[in-house]
Amino acid sequence: MIMENLNPHDQRPMLALAHGDPSIFPCFRTCRNAEAAVVDALSSGQFNSYGTAVGLPPARKAVAEYLSHDLPYDLSANDVVLTLGCTQAIDIALTSLASPGANVLLPRPGYPYYEVFSAHIGLETRHFDLVPKNGWEVDLDSIEALADANTVAMVIVNPGNPCGNVFTYNHLQKVAEVAKKLGILVISDEVYGHLTFGSNPFVPMGVFGNIVPVITVGSLSKRWIVPGWRLGWLVTNDTHGILQKYGVMESIKRIASISADPASFIQVKLDLSQLDGIIDDIDFCIKLAKEEKMIILPGVTMGSKNWLRVTFALEPTALEDGLERLKAFCQRHATTNK
Ligand SMILES: *Cc1c(COP(=O)(O)O)cnc(C)c1O
């Protein structure tokens, strides 16, 4: 619906600040040695046959070793199941937990695929809130209120999508303790995890794994591989500079009291009283597409009405252009202009 409103007569490039995948941009290109390794594997002829359903043993071993770097215990290849992206990992985790009458606790706002797949397999979903004024931390009391004897698991997305926040070690520990008390498993979605953000290393799998049973799901889809085989995710110096220049960092810290730098996404609250003739977040995004040829994700798609999810995983010049257009749009629609 939003895409249909892009103006074909607008000569400017279309800017998508709604996607989650940086790899289309040259500045986030996967490093050459990672590409070469894929080419070598293919031309070696050793991996062209039908693989085992849980992943090739050497690949599972490599993943176990990589993840064990951050953990107080060692994973083995048998702890690892390789899937087609995180989506299939979610399918398998939820399917294996679903039994008649079971329910699962999901964060709101959150990544919508969990609802979609739960509906598909008839697994009941219940929602706990992430609280903006606490840096999008889990409302722990609501978990206890929601859970009952049929609750099988709770889902944590960290770093958050759509909120971009990173939970503190301390908070993860509290979540794990509540889960333990309730006797439920944690599904920890770490599509962006296992990385170092600035000086803030975080290891949710280690925190949970020491306290409650945990299924960690993740993928490479939204990370990029940088030289030396490190997985990287976002906040480059350029990006950080632009976000500072436009006061974005200040604003999000004010709105959501996020202390660490956000990871790739930010959630922005729309103050509709400041905008003339804009009904809600969808209306905002449609008009923005029409007038500024840019796409932002309305928060309602992730469970937070009248918020916007903005990606900064793009070329710094495009990000700057996008923030300029956003500013022009907001100024044009400001109530004080009337
Ligand atoms: C993108 C995303 C997924 C899906 O990952 P794929 O590897 O693309 O299937 C799962 N969880 C979250 C939180 C995501 O943002």
C-alpha cells in the first residue's frame, strides 16, 4: 500500500528506511574472503550432494566453536541445528513446543512472524509489553500475570526488532529468573546478536543458558561479514556521526531512555498533535512515500501503533538524504505552520 504511493514523476532516488538488510549497500559488502570461501566450497565438488537435515557436521562444529567464544561453557556440534535462515529455526522451535492447549508469550512490539507461524500451527499467543521508558525492557510483572500451566515458552528478541535496544546483562538475568520460576523455556532470537556494540559486549545465550533451558535462534541475514571473519552489525562511525548531527541519538534516548547505541533500528513515537492532517502512522508513511519518495515502516505492523520503525542500515549518504527529506516533510506538515 505504501509502495503504491511512491511518486513515479519524482526524479530523486527512492529511499527505503524500512528494510533490515544492509548487504545491498556497497559500504556493507561482505568481505572478499567470505565470498571466496563460498566459491571454493562450491567448486571443490565436495558439498554438492544432499546434506543432512540438521546441517553438515563441519559447519555445525564451526558454529559451535564460534558461539562458544562468548560462553562460559562449550557447545558441541550436537547443540547446533542449521536451518534456512532464522525463519525456519522459529518454525522448528515453535512446532516442537506446540501441543494441544499450549500457549507462548511474545513481546509487543515484536517481530510479527512469531504470530503468523503460531496461528498457522494453532499455538495460542499472549503478549507482554516492552516498556519504552525503561529502554524497552520486558515488563516482568506482566509475564507472571500472563503465564499459566499451559505456557511453554517466552520469546526474547535481543537486540530488539523493531526497537533496536540491547538488554543489559542484569535485565536478561531477571528475565531468565522469571522464566525459571514459571518453569518455561526461553527462545532467544539473536538475529543481530553475538557481536560487540561499541564497548558493550553482550552474551544473552550465556546468561539464559546458565539459568533456564534456552533455544537460541539466529541467522546471518541482517549482519554483514567483515574482514577477518568477524560478524559486524551496524553503528559505523559515519552512521553514528549522521545520527548525532540530526539529533537522532538524543531524541531516541529521550523517548525510550536507551542507554547503549541502538542496533540498526530505531523506534520513533509520532506526536500527531504536532502534525496537521496526519491521522496515524500508516497515513504518515503513505504521505511520506507520496511527497518524499521514501519508505518507513509504520509501527502498527510490529504492534506499536503511531510509532515508526526507521532503519539506519544504509549508505551514510542515503541516510543523510533520508533524514533531510523526513525533516522537510515534518516541517511542511507542522501544525505551527498553519
Ligand atoms: C529478520 C528476522 C528474522 C528472520 O530471519 P531470516 O534469517 O531472514 O529468516 C527472525 N527474527 C527477527 C527478530 C528478525 O528481525
